[in-house]
Amino acid sequence: MKAMRYRIKVGSLNDIPERLGKTVKIGPNEIAIFRLANGDIRAIENRCPHKGGVLAEGMVSGEYVYCPMHDWKINLKDGKVQAPDFGCIKTYETEIQNGEVIVIL
Ligand code: FES
């Protein structure tokens, strides 16, 4: 059986500032949404695997976010922590439809 997928509107694209994160809560999931400099949207789990830093408050550079607590560098596309640190966080698919950002769970 195919797992059920949910498409959740999380707000207007214009409400997400470029290269800054926005926190959204969907049920028990806290998700950080980012708009990259090239206009792409990324959605990741909002919790650093190191000590729980809030990633939506991190600095975005290219395809990466830097955790605001101890500067771990995390790939926004696949959720992988970059060496010399290690670990992985969950990433979510996104879509933009009529100017609305949609996260697919
Ligand atoms: S909590 Fe994110 S780097 Fe330490």
C-alpha cells in the first residue's frame, strides 16, 4: 500500500524573506522553510542534530544553512551535515502553487 501524502499550505511565498528561515508547525512536526537567493524553496526539520539548534534562525548560504548555535553546516537539499561534523536531518518536498508554498509530508 502506498503511504498517504499530505500537501499542506504554509503561507505565501512573499512572506518568506530571501535567505532567511521561517518556522512552521504542522502537527507534531516543526519545519524550517527557506527561500534561497535563486528563488528556490527548501523545507527541513527545524532541529539541529547536534544539540537542537533552531535551524530557521540560521544563516543561509547557497544550498546550506549554518546552525545558529555552533555553526554546523547542513545541506538544505538532502539534510546532510557537512564534514567534519556528521548527521542528517529530515527534508521535505515543496511546491509553489499560485504564489503559495506547499509542503508535502
Ligand atoms: S546545536 Fe546546531 S551546531 Fe550545535
